[in-house]
Amino acid sequence: MATNVTFYRGNDIGWVTTFKDATGAAATPASANLYLAYSVNGVLTKQTVAMTIVVGAASAIWDSSPADADQVDWTVKTGSSPHVVDEGQFILTKNRANPGT
């Protein structure tokens, strides 16, 4: 996922991350998680989403509906001795033409 982008609140947001070992070769960890930090009604909320791994890549989808229109921070870590694989942040914004968001 590109960092420092904007998404509309209420949408599903997807991640795909690839893995490499210390030599730069493709690797497939046993597990990986997506860690999110965002606000719900002004209160900091942290969530862990288990990622689906398929030969060297992991994917996850997060439903942004509960989150406030605000900044969301995220990190992907492998399950074995948690190594940060990817991280970033983005902004959730409201669609003023769609008050339900």
C-alpha cells in the first residue's frame, strides 16, 4: 500500500505485502499480522488483523467503518520474532455527499 494517501471512511481497505530474507530472496513467513491504530469516537483504538499468506505475499482487508475520519497508522510484522516488514499511515476522510460515511 502506498503511504500518505487518503481513503473514504466506511470502505474496505486492502494491503498486500511481499517478504524477502536478508539476502533479498523471496521468503514466506509462517504468519504475519497487520497492526492498526486509529480513533473511534475520539478514543485511540488498536487492532490486529491476521494476514493471509500465499507464497511470499500476505494480504489483509480492513473495514474502516468504525474509525473516525482521522489518521490511521499501520504496521505489518511477521509472526516469527516480529520483524517490521512494512509500515505507513493514511487519512480517512468523510464524503460530504454521503453523510453515512
